[in-house]
Amino acid sequence: MRTRVVSLASEADPRPLAGGPVPDGLLLDAYSRAVVSAVERVAPAVVSLEVRRADGSGPAGGGSGVLFTPDGFALTNSHVVHGAAAVAVALSDGRRLPALVVGDDPGTDLAVVRVEGSGLPAAQLGDSGALRIGQVAIAIGNPFGFQCTVTAGVVSALGRSLRTTSGRLIDNIIQTDAALNPGNSGGPLVNSAGEVVGINTAVIFPAQGLCFAIPVNTATFVASRLIRDGRLVRGYLGIGGQTVPLPRSLLRRHGLEAPSGVLVLTVEPDSPAASTDLQPRDVILRLADRPVPDVDTLHRLLTEAAVGVPTPLTLLRDGEPLARTITPTEAPA
């Protein structure tokens, strides 16, 4: 009886037969290629920050940051550089350069520093509003000057709120399972296209897979104000909230313009929101006669010009729209 041997490798199949060497390119699947490509695009712009105390007694701490303009502006966390007397940055090419704190905003845990140097790389900023749950998320840091460190995962949730140890409530943050190591605070969260979509800010210990980032759309707005004014004067309502979609039945019944609004989660005592009788589970629809489809829009409307000005507010309570007037105060430092 004859045995017929059939080759499983055709001429069109580039894979080697068993026991042969496998080209490196074949070992990289689409996911790996996406991560590698994204890291190669962003890593040169990721820096390590060393922060010194006012008394010069040594390092007060440090973190990571990401350059987003060729002339040296970098985003990081407020908690990394707040109160710093001196800041130095280490670049991936080995350079160590001085930097100045342009301004920081504890309310969003964001800060901008200006690196004093030339020929600086810059990362491309993306659109955090386009993020979807389950999308690939890559966290890049430069902790303690150990060059680039990378972790990868997915976007686990959107629209989270997180109260920091100082009592601040940060709204509309991104939750990811891309692990954040000590020293990675202030580094970029990147999508598979190599665009910065968030600034890494916190991890919850001892939980695993609970890491958070400030959306880059919020960071862009905050950075523009810090660069212009050195600080961010913001109107304050005294609520914690998150973006929520609105049922189509409500959209049709009330002729609402935006498909989403801002759900009130908490109301701070003795705040403008408390004085206006805002309640948890209310949904803010409009402020100053402008639609409020998300938390980022609400932040943009609460500018310095809104402080002390009685402002019309439309909200949804138990499925019915209500009109109120609220007077924002200046956000506490």
C-alpha cells in the first residue's frame, strides 16, 4: 500500500515548514504591529520630570509628561509639578533640560511646563470624543528617567468620575486596564494610530486594571488657558457629573437638540448648585442658552466670564424639563 505525502505549504504560503526559522515579521500580528507603530511615533516626545522642593533639599518627586508642540510645551499632571521650585526634564535622546511651570489646574489635575531647548519632538493630539469602550489603549511613561516604558490594554469605561486624595472630583475621565507604574503619572494614553487621547493620572491600589486618564479634549482646552493666562479661572457649580445619552423618546417628546446631557451625580453643600436646588439624577441640558451634550462642553461654558453672572439653566428631572437660574462662583483653588 502506497502512502501519499501531501504538503500543507503551498507556493503562496510564505510560512516555513516545521522546524524552519520563522521570520520576525510573521511573528507580529496586527495588534502587535499597531502597538509598536504607535509607540514609535509617540515615545520620542515622552519625557521624565524631576521636581525639586523650594528649600532645595532634594527631589520632591517626579513623573512623566508629553511634548505637544515643537517649541517645548508639555502636558503633565498638576500633582506632579504643583508647588515646584525647579523642574528638569530628561528626553529619550539622553538630553536633560531645564523647564518652567507655565501653570497648573488642580481641578483637572493638569499642568503645562515649558522645556528650554531646541529641536524638540512633539506628539500628535487626537480626539478623545471619538473613543469607544474596548478600543486599544497604550500607556507610555518615562518614570525616573528609565527611558520609555509601555503597557497596553483597552478602554474599559468612559465618563468616569474620580475624587482625589485632596478631595477634588475630576469628571469625565477615561478608565483603562493599561497598567500605570509609579512615575508614569502625566504620561500620554495613546490610541493605535499613535495619537494622544489622554493624560494618565491615577491608579487605584490594590485593585488591578483600574487606571485613569484625563481626556485629551479637556487637556487641550486647559492647556490653551494655562499658556495664555498662567492659570485657569473657572466658573463653579458644585456638582460632580458624567455624560449620559438621552432616550430617543425624550428627544422626540421635548424636541431636544443634543442626544446627550450631563447627569448630576453629587451636589456639594453651600454651592451654587445647592442654592439652585439641583439634585442627584438631574440631567443638565442647557446652560446660558447653549446645549450641554457632555462634561467637556460644560467646562468650556464655565469660563471666567460666567463667574457671578445669573445664568439660565435647563435640566431634566424625572423626564420633564425644568428651567432654573444659577450664578456660578469662582472655582476654589
